[in-house]
Amino acid sequence: MPLKPKRKTLPNPTVFLNKGTNQWVCEYPEINEEGKLKHPRKSFRRELRKEGKEGTLEEQEQAANDFKAALIAKRKKEFNLSRSEREQRVLSARELNEAKAAFAILAKLPKKQQSLIDAAKSYVAAYKPKDQSPRLSDCFAIFLANYDETNPECQYSVHTCHTMHSLLGPFKKYMLELSPEIKIAEVTEQHVIDFVKSKDVKGSTRLNYLNYVKQFFDRFSSPNDKHRFLDENPARAAAHYFKFNEPHVLKFAGKKRLRVVKILQYEESKITLRVAHDQRSHGILGFAVLAILAGMRPSEIYDLAKMPDLWSKYIRLEEKVLKVQGFGKQSDQRTIDLEPVAVEWLRLIQDDGYPICYDHQPKGRNIRYSNFRALVLMPSGEGQRYVKIRRKVDQQKEISDEEKEFLKSRRHHLQGDNVDIFRHTYGTNLFYKYKSDLNYVTAQMGNSDKVFYRHYKGMLDRPNDWKKFFKLSPSAVLQDGR
């Protein structure tokens, strides 16, 4: 059964002789913007005279009746169109409203471009079907090829490449395990949200993951690239979701927490150097000395070990200085004044020909260094057990559920605030020694005051332990010599 009109019809216009002006007029009802009925009038003498006519009463009456007939015909046409829209079954109500909105947008374009058909053709030409987009795995290969440190034409630093692989790699693994053949256009906002929420890390690290995923999709959705694979970046939609729905996922909820910088106390530092000495032939001692007694960043130590003329150009024991010249994650440039205790350890390493650093593998597992950290950062006895179980895993031996739970429950000792604990230890002891000269301390560490206080200045349990710390020579650590 046809739908009845939902709005009332307006009364027909009326034609009459206005005795006040002695002119024929047409009065026609209309609905104003406030929804109220109004009755405007229209006279015709002036228009008739513009047309070259006399504008007699007979001519005015005829013009008024013609205007009335034209107005009635127009309203009937509009009414029938409205009813046909309500009765049509081809478009849904939502689709009909969208079509009207599309026409309204087109009306703002220059006249020659006001064609819905042309607009639809342009849309179809630019439309990228999801099933015709390339595989996500191929896009990862294309994108990460730009961050290949072994390629001489790579425009990025080694550390930028490492960071890209370490933060984008988990998303690549997550998505390909979910669907190995998934197309890049089939990745949704929900995929990105689920990935970010699956990372059991602090909020700032989750934000880093999201930002690198966003960077990846930006590469394939740039509006400046007519050959782009995507029209929209799903990671940007995910970022919008987190901002307005679950902001706590990307940052710490509640009040700002007190940052406690973790460091090794005096006895822990002594034990660390002793354990490192046991692994001196593998480069663990060299790494530990440069981090704990010279405050170098891990990335600076890795790069330093690759430098030619190491002992003459960079580590100058006679001058008691160590040169950092534009290498490391921060590409820093500074001169480190070596404390006497650091000179003793470095001379031991040089004389006996030990490596200055272990063989660091940016994309691999550095098992010796991981085991060293477990031994010195976990409570007594637990580190040895952790290393023993990890060896069984590496040898692909079966481990019990209890051993699996032990590994999982102790892993936090090797993550988070403990990552740079060796450098933090040196920075803290240096501050206690030179606390009247913060400028000197931050220059030695290669940081601003703000960064130093937030990341490198910890607390000594005994304020005067720095004096014993800077006496941790090989003889003091090993007691019976080498």
C-alpha cells in the first residue's frame, strides 16, 4: 500500500484586486524557516512595464493567474517527487540521505564539474579493492628494505635501523601469525588496537609500538602518492580510538608515579665486576667496565668496539680520557675523563688482549650478555637457575610448567628500568662525587640536567659509598689479584 504524505499540503494561492493599491496581486502561503505559515503577496505592474507593456488591470489579472498556475504546478511536482522518494524501494532511507548529501557537496563545485556521474567515475578510477592490494608480508619487505644497515645506500643510521626492526618487527610477527596471506588493505583499526593491547609493557612503550606501526602505514597511504595501496591509515584510527576510549593503555593511569632510578649499590657493583671478570674472554668485562666505570651508553660501546686504532685514538690511557666521536644512538660527541679505577681495568683488558665488548648481534640473541645480566641482576641463586633453564631451552630440551613459570616471573629483572642500570650506576656515583658541579657531571654523561635527574641520578643507600665505588680496582674486586 502506498505511503501517505507525512506533511500537510499548503492552501492554494489566491488572486484578487488590492483596493489599497488598485493592483492585481497573487497571495501564496509558504512555510518560513521557523516552521510558521506566512502569506507573501506578489504584484505584476512593474514587471509588465519592464517587458514593454502598459500594465493594465486586465494584463495584471492575467499575469497573476499565470503565476498562480505555475506555482501550483511546481508544488505538485515537488510533492510527487517527495512521495516517490518515500515510496521507492531501490534506495534505503540512509542511502537516499547520502545521495542527497552527495548532490549538496557537488553543488559547491564549479558548474562544469557538477556531475554526479563524473564524480562516480573518478571515485571508481581511484578506488582500490581490498582483495587486489598486495600481501602485507610483501609490504613489510618493501618498507624494511629501506632500513637495511648492510646496504651501503641506506640513508639511516645503524641505530635507527635497529629501532625500526625492533618496534615494527613484533607487529609484523603478530599479523602474519594471525593470517600469513592477509592483504595490506585488509588490516583494520581493530587489528592495530588488539596488537597494542597485547603488549605487556608500560604505556610509553605501547605508544612507541603504535607510532612505528603508524609510520609503516603512512608509507602506503600517502595522499601525495597516486599509486598508494591505501586511502586511510588504520593505525591513525587506532590512535584516535585510544585517545578517546582507552587513554590509559598508552600512558600510566591515575596520578603521575614517582620515578625511581634503579642503580647497583656498592656491593652489587663489586659482584657485577667480579662476574664480568669471569667472562672476560668473551668481552663481558670490557662492556661492564665501560658502562659501570665510564658511563658509556650500550650503543656507544658497540660502535667503539668496531673502531680502528681503538687504543690510540679513542681510549687514551696515558691521557686518562676516552673519546666519543659521533657514534652511538645519540651520535654524541664528548670527552670522558677516566677515573683512576677505570684506567686500571682498561689497562688490564689491553695488556691481556681481552675484547672491549662482546660480539653484539642487533637482530639476534646475545645469550652471553643476557646470562651475565641474569647472574648480576637477579637475587642470589635465582640468576644461576635462570641461566640453567635458559640453556635447556636453547638446547631444545623439555622444561616443566614450573620452570616455565619461573622464567616468566623473573623476566622483569632484565627489562624496564633495569635496561640501563650500569650507566645509571656510574652517573649516580659521579653525581655524589661532583655534586657541586652538575655541569661537569652532565657533560661527562652527555645529557641535559633534566634528562640526568630523570634517568641517571639514583640514590645510594649510604651517601659516602661513592668513595668506595671509585676504589673498585681489579685487586679490590678480585681480592687475590687476577
